[in-house]
Amino acid sequence: MHLFYKTFVLSAGLLVLAACSDPEAYRDPIKVSPDIYTVLGENDNVRVLEASLAPGQETEAHSHHESVVYVLEGGVLSVSMPKPTISDPSETPDILYLETNSAFFRDPVALHTVENIGDTDVNWLIFELKAPVFERDFDLFDHEDSESIDAVYITPDVYDVLFEDDDMRVLHGHLVPGASEDSMHSHPEMVVYLLAGDELTLHTPEGLTTIELTPGSVSFYDAVDRHYAENSADTVVAWIVIEFKNRK
């Protein structure tokens, strides 16, 4: 399968929203809009949130740290900054057209509100980075290193790259019933969100392990050694992977 990059349509304005340079100005979306944002899991490096907005629903004013966003169900959102922080009172809200199964990296975003102005529910995941990317130390993949085999390089029919930069990569993995990754590969530090599936059989040099799956669950891994997965159930298995390229 030819690798491809999913894209999303985003007005340029959101990309230049001011960063949250004042720590006291940070407003946690979980605290101000608990009906919209839910914590799915977290560790020392990453917090994973799920957000859901029904048509016409709007968040309270909040802010974000650096994060990776994955869109579960796309739609149209309006993003507005509170008037006291807008230099031009006539400035209009930013309109986001989010595509299902798209992903993107987002710099820190200052105080803002989000409203669903479309006709369908919009759902997305936020992988918040607790330490800025530029403070992390990375050792990028080496495809020639047989001890650290890139999953996309080895099994391109299973993984699609949704987003990638020098520091991280967002993958969509997919196995139909009976299908297998076939080739041993490994992963650096990563976060995995399970989209669908009941069961996987994990093949490692040490043997086989059967794993029961729970859609909507989040798992954190420091690194995963050589393995490949087989869909041993009767339903499709699909997952999202946020890889941090061998953070030391």
C-alpha cells in the first residue's frame, strides 16, 4: 500500500494564536469544561484527553499546552479568543474544518473558546505534552539498524502516516480479521489509542501472547522490542500510535 498523509483544512489564524507564556494564565479544559473534556489516561510525559461537542455546544474559555490532535469524528468548529486578548475588536473567529482520521501538531494555544457550528457531533483526541518538544532529546530512526526496525518501513500495508515531524509521528494501524503484520519491528516511546478490535496475538522472539482489547483505551509504552501482531479475532482491529522518536 502506498503511504499517504491525511490532511486537515485549518484557517491560518489558529496557527498563530499566542502561546501560553504566562503559566498563571493557563486554564485547564478539564476543570472549566468537564462535560466536554475527559481524561483517558496520563503518565509523566503525556496526558490524553477526549473532547466531544454536539451541534451548537460551546466550551468555556481554556488554553492548551503543546499537543497532538487526532480527529475521531470531523466537523466544523469556531474558535474565538476573549475580546480582552484581541488587539483588533473586529477580528472574526477562526473556522476549523476538521477531517475524520486526520492528525496535526499544535503549539501552545492561549485562552479561547470552541463552538460546534456544524450539524454533526465533533469528537477528537488531544495528546498533551507535559514537556515541550524542544526540551526533549531524540535519536531518530535508523532503517539500517536491525535492532530498531521502523514499523512503517517494514509493514507499510498496515500503517499509514497521518503526521510526522522531526520529533514525533502519528500512525494509523489497521488489521482485518486473520491479517498479520508478518515482519518483526519495534517502536520507540509511544502512546496507543485503540479505535476498534477484540483481540490480538503478539508474536515475539520469546513466543506468543494473546491480548484482549478494549476500544477507547489508552496505553503508554517506554519502548516496544521486536514483535509483530496478528488479528486473531473476527473483527477489524484499528489503532492510533503517537511515537516519540526514541526519546532518551
